[in-house]
Amino acid sequence: MKGNGDLDAKGINGQSHEEKRLGEVSRATLGHDQDVQLQAQRVLMDTKVKEMKDQLIRAKAYLSFAAIKITGGS
């Protein structure tokens, strides 16, 4: 049977103050890592969207020039 001193040192759920602090730091680090990963994904997605928009602009220009050449317009 544990004495009151043991209960106070380990807390109610059996974790010491330092163990609780390390758990909080780990969760904070994990949250930060997830934020960094999400930001990197956003940047990658933005880059892909910009490339697709550029491709669409080039395709429209190509098709409009091709239509002018086929119809013989000036």
C-alpha cells in the first residue's frame, strides 16, 4: 500500500510532474510538426494550382492561334 508521500510524488494518475510536462511538450511538438507539414502541403498545392492555371492559359492561347490559322483570319 502506498503512503501519502508516494501519491503526492506521482500524482493521482501515477505520473510525476516531469512526466506530465514531457507529455505536454511532446504534444506541443507534434502539433507544431503537423502545422509545418500542413503548411508545406498548402505551398505544394498552391504551386500545382498555379502551374495548372498557366497550362490552361497556354492551351487557350494555342487554340486561339490555331483557330486563326485555320480560318485564315488576320
